[in-house]
Amino acid sequence: MTSISVAEAAPRRRGRGELGKAESRQALGFITPALAGLTVFTVVPVVLSVAMSLFDWPAWGDREFIGFGNYVDLFTSHPDFWPALRNSAVFTLLFVPLNLVVSLGLALLLGPRIRGRAAFRVLFFIPVVTPMVANVLVWRMLLQPNGLFNGVTTAAFDLTLPSFLNHPQWAMVMVVIMSVWQGMGYNMLIFCAAIEQLPESVLEAARIDGARGAQMFFRVTLPLLSPAVFFTTVMTMISSMQVFAQPQLLTGGGPGNATLPMVMFIYEQAFTFQQMGLAAAAAWVLFAVIIGLTALQFRAQRRWVHYEV
Amino acid sequence: MMNTRPLVAVVAAGAAVALAACGTPSSGGTSSDGGKFTVVWDMWASGESDVEALEAQLAIAREENPDIDIQLKHAPWDDYFTKLTTNLASGDVACVTSMNGQRLSGYHEAFLPLTEEELATAGIDPDDFAAGSFDIMSHDGTLYGIPYDVAAMLVYYNKDMFAETGTPEPEVGWTFDDFDAAAEGTTTDEHHGFGMSIGEFQWMSLPIARSGKQPVDESGALALDDPEFADAAEWYVDIADKGFGSVPPSAAETGWGEQEYQAGNVAMAIDGTWNAATYLGNEAGFDAGMVDLPSQDGEHLGLVLGSGYGISADCADKEAALKVLGSLVGEDAQNLIASSGRSYPARTSSQPLYFGSLDEGVRDEVEATFEAAFTGVQGQRSTDDWAQINEAMSPQIISVYTGDTTIGDVLGQTQQQFGE
């Protein structure tokens, strides 16, 4: 029996193998353009950046292999690396919750009963599509000592505000506030869409069971929205770890290094200080942090994200 | 099992193509195009009027070199050096590359050293240029480019504010005591007497003039923590502490003092001779004046600054590039930049045309100020990482103005970080 089945199976397997090979070749033809693009623009730069991080790699001139020297330098002796990591963490810790609360709040406020809600949505979305440089210039004019805020409080209450962008703590707070204002419209749209998709039958059942107000929101609506909250948390966390334009343009990373985040640190090392190797190493550290945090969030989602209704 | 070999082959082929692309630097834009060589000239330009002025110079160079196809590329000043660094990394540097004298130390390896032979090819006679101007484009005694302008730092002042407060206007040969009195006298509830800065020579010039010390010593070593220089820097920061100086509102405002001056918000600021024409014709509509840096104990140390053009070391057709260089710093091009008042040319014979471009009412004052500012100047000394030192220091100085640290600490830390 066994020998027969083997004998029968053998040609069949060979036949499928040939067909499979032909199919593989055809498939390869179809995916080659995409694969070539991926290789040239993603795989090669990624591999190159790993190699770069192991070298003393000036912008041009002689390169020298130094193993993990760049990483050691970053963690043990570089004066700006730890502050940059700290600043990115502080920004993320402040920005992500604030952004989610504000954008979810806006989405809930702009419920179906609000007249002109489409216009409001557009209004709140405008900062997202406006170029960051324009946003920052407006905020600079608001926040400077001779700007609008200080002008109003001085004239109306004889109160002089601190020089926000020069103050070691206020500068970061203002970068966060400006970023929340700029970015809230995007998450608001996602929440708006999610709210409109809420199953009416579940909400109605909850209402019949007597759920009201806060209880309704925290026990029913929020759990139903949890996939959207999870998605926005992950994406917002990743984008906030990569924050660059706001501090670069608003505070220049200062005062001192009080608002210098990781990506700005990487940019400065590479293009101002021309230490490509050190910058590549820092970029890999940032990558590891982001991947680690994202993985943690995916593991934690089992506890609080409800995909089934 | 899926056969992965073709996949690997594709990836490897893609990698080979990409690496090959990295490994063959294009020759800085020099290629044969129907018998005509192309030479790219890379320069900074911060606005439409800058670009127009460059195109006028380009037209001169093209006319003088009909057998060469000359192309102009430009980027704003702030981005120019980032772009240059990127171009260097990819081996794609323009044959004729503009360079600022203060930054040459960090880029000199990218340039072709110019000997008498190269100067002869370009048709350049060093005697035609202002004394000491070749130092601007030299590093360690080797010439890497030809200067197109020379510059010195000046004190610009708002005559209207001096008249309004009844403060005597500064005069050539004034002292630091006069400066202190002027800053105090012109400060009112409405405006500060002086615009503080965090940009390189906009802040460093006064401490250098006061102490008579450059932050890099004769041996080329960083000397930021020199006690006399540090004392003078302390004095500079005190202008803000005493309430006479307008402080930049953030570290992103690298040109604060000059901007505030140009907007008519402060009575005095430090800036280079390159902006003299801009300030004289300011849009805020005030009457602008200028004077050399104040002196301490009868002496003041000013630095001669400037920019020029060099030939990239890996330029494929150096001869064509040298000819273009010769035209760009030639008499016609120099006369053009002088008579437009855009910068003070390095070529001596073109210099009088600069003053001729100014209004008759201010011509004598500007000429006297320039003469004083360019007297007894020293070449600027710098280290290889001079640009980085300044980038690192700027946001720190902001913290000094806000009282979170002291200038002594900032200078000490920067010295420790960069001075080896």
C-alpha cells in the first residue's frame, strides 16, 4: 500500500512542481518592478544605514570601521543624546494623551445633532493640511514677547507673560500645545468616522438598560471605539517620536537643548556636524524604541481593545 | 518549498545597481555636450533679487567663455551648506563652488588648492585684489578659492532713535564707554538700545573687539575660555541684563538683532558690511547710520571676512572651471556687484564703484566708516569644526540671556566639547 501511494504521489507532486515553477516565474515577472523599487529605495538604504552606524562616517572623506563605537559614544559621552531621548519621551507623554482627548472630545462634540458639523470638521482639519512652516510662523507671532498673547495680557491686565519660547519648561509646553492644535483634526476625522459606525442596536440596548451620561460613555461608547483609539494611539505615538518640524522652526531646539527631540538630534549630527555614522546609530536607537513601544501596545491591546461586538 | 533563489537574485541585482550608482560620482556637472563643456556654478541666493544679480554675473561669464556652457544652481544661505554637504557625500559637487571664508576650514578638502599655475589659467593677478583678501579663502597657508567680496562687521544705528532720545550719534573711532552710553541713552519704554544676537559674528564681534582676542588662538586652537575673551563676552551679555538689549525670543531666531534693527525696533545692531546697502534703503523708513566697532584702550580688533569661489577637487575639467572662475571674479563681474551695491568687491579697482552706487548724502559717511572698519583688520582664524561650534553654541546663548546659565559656563562647556 505504502509503496503504491508513494509511486502514485510522486508524478503528481512533480507535475504540481513544474506548474508551480511556471507560476512562480510568472509571479516573479509581475512583482519584479515593485521588488526592484523596494530593493533600491528601502532594502539597500536600510542595510547601508546599519553599516554606516558601525563606521566613523564623515559626510565625505575617509571612513573608519569602529564597531559599536558610535553607540557607546551616544550612550556614555554625548552631551545631547540623553536629553534628546528625554525630550522625545516628554513630548510623546504630553502630546499623545492630550491629542487623543482633544480629538475624541471634538469628534463627540461634533455629533449628528450639531448643525454645520461638516463646516466645523473642515475648520478643525485646516491646520493639518496647512504647511507646518505657516502654522509655526503664526504661533511664533502669538507667543513672542512682543506677540499677540503678551500684548493682550499686558494691555488688559497689566500682566507680563513669560517669554514662552525661551523658557526651559514653557518652550516644551508650547511645542506640545502647538502640535496638538496642528494635529488634532486628523485623529478627529478618524474618531468621527468610528462614531458614525457605532452599532445603533447596541447603543439602543444600553439605553433601554438605563445607561446614561458618563456610564454610557465609559462602559459602552469607549469600548466600542477601542479599535479606533488603539489605531490612533499607535500612529500618534509613532509620529510624536518622530517630531521634528515644530521644535526646529518654533524653538530651534532651545533654549539650550530643552526642546531638542531625537529626530532633530539625528538631523543635526548628520547635516550640521557631518557625523553620518553617529546619526545612523541614533536613528537605529530611535527605531528600536519605536518598534519596542509599538510591540508593547500590540501586546497590551488584548486587554482593552474589543474588535467583536 | 518555495524557491527563493530568483528572489535573492533580484534583490542582489537591485542592490548592485544601487551600489553602482553610489560608487560613480558624477563629475560635478562637467560633461561634453556637443563639443561644449558644461561647468556648474553653485551659489547661495536668498531671494529673487539675489538670483537676478547672479544671473547678471552669469551672463558676463558666459559672454567671456563662449565655448563653455555655464549653469547656475542656487540655494538659500541657510540651506546652502546642508546641500553642499549632501552633494559632497554623494560626490556631486559643482565645479565652481561658492564658499564663505568662515566655513572654509570645514570644507577645504573638497577644494582644489590654487597655485600660481591655476591662477595663470584663470587669468588672475593677486595684486589686483585687496590686501589680505586672499587670506579669506586660505586655510593653513594654502589658497583654495578667490574672494569676490571682503567684509567687516559694523555697528548699524537708527539715526531717528538717537535724535528722538537726544543721544549723541556714534562717530568713527568711538569707544566702548561711548557704546554703553549710547545703548543706555537710546533705550526707552518703546524700544531697546541694542539688538542682541546669537549668530556667529553678530554676537562675537563686540567681545572680540573689546578683548582684542580671537576665540581661536595663533596656533589654530580653540580658545573660547580665554579669560579676556570671556570677560568681554560677559560684558556683552550684560547689555541684556541691564535692560538695554532686545533678546531673541527663541533659539530659532538666529538673526534677531539684525532683524529687529531692520524693522526699526532697536537703535543699534551689529552686522556685516554686506548689508550696508540693504539697511540704508530699509523698508521701515528710518534714517540708517553706520560706524566701525568701538575701541577699547585706543585699539579695536576687527576681522576681515568674506566669500569667494573655489574649484571642486574632483572637477573633471579644471581648466574650463578655472576660466569660469576667472570671469566670475574678473573686472566686469566685480564692477557689476560693486556698482549694484550688493557687496564690497575684493578687486581693488572695483571698490570705488561701490560707494558710487550709494546716495550722495550718505556716500562720504559710508566711505569713512568702511575705511575705518578695514583698517588694522586681522584675518579670521578658525578651526576645522568652526561652523559646528557656532551651531552648538547658538541655542546655549539663548539660555544665557534668559538667566538659566552663564556665558562663562557656555564658553567653558563648548571649549571642553570641541577644543581638543
